[in-house]
Amino acid sequence: MSHVDVLIIGGGPSGLSAALTLARQNHTVVLFDTSEGRASASPRIHGFSCWDHKAPEEYLEFARNELKPYKCFTAVDVHVAKLATINTHFKATDKNGATYEGKKVILANGVVDVFPDVLGYADCWGKGIFHNLFAQAYQEDIANIQAGVLAVDWIAMPQFTIHMTHLASQLASSVTIYTNGNEELAKEIAPTLEGKPWKSDTRKIARLRLKSPNETAVEITFEDGSTTLEAFVAHNPMTKVRGPFAQQLGIKLVATGGQYETSGPFNATSVPGIFAVGDTTNMFKVWPNAVASGAQAAAGIAIMLQEEKWGLPTIYR
């Protein structure tokens, strides 16, 4: 069994950021990575300073290579099947049966998107259907751009329908809100649409598909057989935390199940010694936030480990 200061589950931007912060204070780290992440559907990262327009896999490779000189850091490309407590420490068991023990745990393994029940949605996700309009769907000249908002699942809550619409409206000259048969939503938002280049369409959707593999345009086919084309479609799917660890250790989740319930400046979970970072804790799931949360949690963990090492009172409560 390998014994280290911190076990990091997840090798995305938040996990790698946490690992680097801990390594800079000579804390021993084992990072588990299975190369699973939401960014795999997107060919480019945007809105991330110094990495705008670059591929996500290039960033991850660069960040991991930065860690290679640190002898206190070990990366293991394997899936963690089980996480358990051992007295005040934690034991991770990988899918091959190997075990690792750590004093603290960082959950950086992200979330899984739960797509709406609309045919073709998954094929368009990250290519023509975008959830983060700060990073995706940017248009320099919006004069002739028409965009859509898919108002289903939680985006069918009126406040979030309008939220997504005004963000899309910054990148398009007109926006159509597709309620997929939800007449009540269309009536509720109608007063807000007045005087704006926004409209609703209540027809039920039969299928979504990309116009071509190299374009963001999405063709919407309705149940009546008619079609329309949008330059892009805005929608944010529901999410659930990746992995079985909440159930295994009784870690509390928020009401939707899409994030861990955390507290304090270092994103402590409801289980002492376990921290969550990145998409598992933030509604605004973007790379800059992931990197920042990983570094901040790791700094707090380093302080706690050193206070415990020297028998000092905690400076943060």
C-alpha cells in the first residue's frame, strides 16, 4: 500500500492545479486519472487566459508535464473503484485491487452531464449546443446570426430561460426560445419578450442535428416535419457527480445531486478530510474556476497537514 499526504481523484484542470500547489510545499501526492472530462466534446478552450483557442488535451498534457520534476508527485492512470475511511485516514482501491492511503482526499473527478431526452442532442453537444456562452459560440459580427435556446429541463424555469436568452442575445441578432411543447412557459415569459429581438416557439422537437461536422449550426426538426436552422443552440444540461464516492462515504450532495455540498474557503465536504474542487462544487463550470478552486483547496490542505504535523492550533475555522 502506498502512503501519501493527499489522494487526488481526477486529473483535469482542478486536480492538476491542486497537485502542483501541494508539490510546491513538498507534500506527497498520488493523482488518479482516467482522462474523463466534459471538455472532450469541445475542440478548443475559450475564456481561459493564455490558453484561449487551444485544445483542452494540450493543456492537460502541458500541466501534467509540469509536475514530472516533482519527486513527491505520482500519477496513476487508473480508475478508483472504492474510497473508504481508515481511522483518520483514507484508503483508495483501484479497479485492479491496488490500494493507496492518504491523510486527505481531493475529489476532482468532475461531473457527468445528463442530457435531455431529445434525439440528436448528444451528437450536437459541445459542437453546436453550448452551455457556457462566455467560452463558446463567440461571434464577432452578429448582424445576421440567429440563435436558439432550448428551454427544457431546468432551463425551462422562466428565470433561467431568460438568463440563457440574454446571454445568447449578445452573440446573435435574434433569439428563438424553443419550449418543446411547453405552452405554459411560453405564456409566462411572453411579457419579458416584448420589445426585444426574442420570440418563443412551442412546437415539439423530433430531432437535432449538426448541419455539418465543421459548423456550429444546428438543424431543428419538429414533429410536424418542418425544420429550421440556428447558428447555435444554448442549453445547459443537468449534471450528477462522477463516481460512487458520495454513496460510499455518505458525502452530502446539493439538492439536485449535481454537486457536493461544501463549506469554508477550501471546499470542505461533509466528511472531514475530504475536499471537492472544480465542476463538482461550482455552478459556473469553466476552466479558470476549476484551476482556481484546485489551487485554493490544496493550499488549505497543506496548511492543515502542517498544523497537524507540528501539533498547532488551526488558523482557519
